Amino acid sequence: MIKKYEFGDNTQLSPHFNAKEFRCKCDKEHDFEVNEKLVENLEKLYKNLNCSKIIVTSGYRCATHDKNVGGNGTGQHTKGNAADICCYGQDGQPISSKTVCYTAQDIGFTGIANIDTSYQHTHVDVRTGSNWHGDETKGNNSVTSDFYQYLGIQKEDKNLMKGIDISVHNGTIDWNKVKADGIDFAILRAGYGRELSQKDARFEENYKNAKAAGIPVGAYWYSYAMSEDEASLEADVFLSVIKGKQFESPVYFDVEEKKPFDLGKEKVSAIMRAFLEKVESAGYFTGLYGSASSLTTHTSDDIKNRYTIWLAHWVNQTNYSGAYSLWQYSEKGFVLGINGNVDPDICTTDFPAIIKEKGLNGFGQSPTAEHDNKVNVTVQVGGDVFKGTLKKS
Ligand SMILES: [Zn+2]
Ligand SMILES: [Zn+2]
């Protein structure tokens, strides 16, 4: 039911909304209207998003004011059915409009649109007739599907942690915008191969700035190893690159080059084992990145059972039957603060809690201490090869 109010009315309409928040923002000081259903739904939104506050930037509009702000003078704002809002989380920061849009859809708002390029303001209304979904940054009728489909997220996955994986190829990143867009974690490429010079050129910068923005991070190392010895050297370089840092998410070994897989399941699994064992024994929560097919056909069960799996499978619904805790489901995500496409990931495990609890990844006493005091050596004398561990004296 739509109710009428005089300009000066400051009736408390619900626990978090007062009538005067909805009055027209023109200078005429006239009566205004508010649909009770609008306020009821805004309260639900407040609760479902666990807001600290919701600011109504525009509620009721007279025809003149509606036209002044770009409307046609007859829209939902002129009927008391609509509000443009900015929702704030418990951390005092605006909640991404993407999150607001799909949550508003779940609640039953019938008109919903993102209305600014920073994805902080959302239009919601309780129109009757057909529903309207929009993203005004992409054109008025850009969202023809529901918001889950439009944003590329599985409905049942909305409570999962949303992440991205990043390398030098993503360029300069505005991590504060990434955070504002609702990204919960980032896996950073630390580098590749077995030379220190192959450290990712933006690893330090990404690590520092993601941390400063309050985004938990993990790391990965891209492999070119063709033998266990080469994998062991890659592990050494990786450990020296991540030394002294703290990672709330696991650190991953990324094997995706064709060549090592051409060696066959047994040999490539031995390569994976060599890297993973070394990094894990240095005090890291360690995982393996792999495609659905490489994990299925070229990775031994003992590895899949021992290490957490980061599945790469660019599909809407994966048919990969093994266990995994992190899923890179596309290479075509878009996130505020990053130019071009970015790989989106979803995570089902609360790694920060586990890693901090166990004191891994730099959160306990120096996890690399053991690594620093011991070195694995291989010596060749004539035709014989000697392998062993040397302790620092
Ligand atoms: Zn007005
Ligand atoms: Zn609006």
C-alpha cells in the first residue's frame, strides 16, 4: 500500500528507515509517497546483507525532479515505489552493487539495477507487472537474465568466498576497488621456472597492495620442471621468493605445460610430489593447480588425497568428480580496479582460519627456519651420484 506523507513528516516507518529519508530532493518541500512494501523489502535487505547502514540517495521524486535527474517524469520514483541506495557493511565500507543486486532479487524486489560505474549504488523498486533488471553502466536493458546468470555466479555459490588469480599480465591493479567489488581473496603468481630472475615482476607490488587493502592472499608457482630435480630447484626458488611473507590462502604448484604431461602420469606425478613435499615441509599449506583433465588422467591419487586441489575448469557446472577446494571457473571475469579480464575463482574452505590456527604460511614461528639450516645436495663423483642433506654448522 502506498502512503502519503507531508514534507516535514519524520515518522519512523521501520527499525532502520524514517519517512523523511524518502522525500523529494527538489527545493519545493512538497508531500511525498512511500510504498510500504518498499520499506519492508529494504528492511529485509538490511538484514540479509548484514548492513551497518543503508543510505537512501533518492526516494520519492515529483515529475519535475525526476526529469531533472534524467528520468521521464513517470518512473517508479514518482509513484513512491523506488529507492536508490548505498548499502554499507559492518566494516563501514560500501557493499558491491553486484551483491546488492542478487540479494535484492532473492528478497523479491521487482525492479533492480546497478546505477554507477563504481558499483556502489543500486536502484530498487517494487513495481507491479513485469520485472526489470538493469546495469546502467552497460546500457539500460543490458540485464535480460537474472542477476546470477548475468554476474556468472551459481546461486548456491553465493555464500562462497569469491577470489581472483593475478599475475603481471593483469597490469596495475587498484586493490581498494577490488575489495569494494566484493573480492574475498587473491592468489598471486610469485613466478615461474627455477631462476630467481623469473619472479613475477608485479608479485611484490601485488602482495603489498592487496594486503594494504585487507585482501587475504595466496601464491602460485608456474612450473617448467621436466624432472624431480628440476621441481626441487623450482621449490627452492619459490621458497626464497615467498620467504618472510604471510599467506592466508594456500600456496600452489601450477603444472599446465604440455611437455611434462607428455612424460606420462607416473613421471609428472613424481615432479609434482618433489615440489609439493619440499614446500609443505617448509611450513606451507600446499596445493596443486590443474585442469579437470590433467587431474583426472595425469595426477596420482596420493597427490590428490594429500594436497588441496585448485581445479581449473571453465564451465558453468563442473563434472570433475574429485575433491577440490578452489575452482577457477572462467578466464573471463571482470572486477573493478582491474583492466581487462581476470580469472575468477570460488573457494569452499575457510583457509585463513585453518592456516592461522595451524601457524602455517608465515603465521607461526618462522616456517622457513628449517629450510635455511638444511640444504639438499646432489654430488657426482665419476659415474656415481650421491644425494643427501647437509646441515648448517
Ligand atoms: Zn519534488
Ligand atoms: Zn532509481
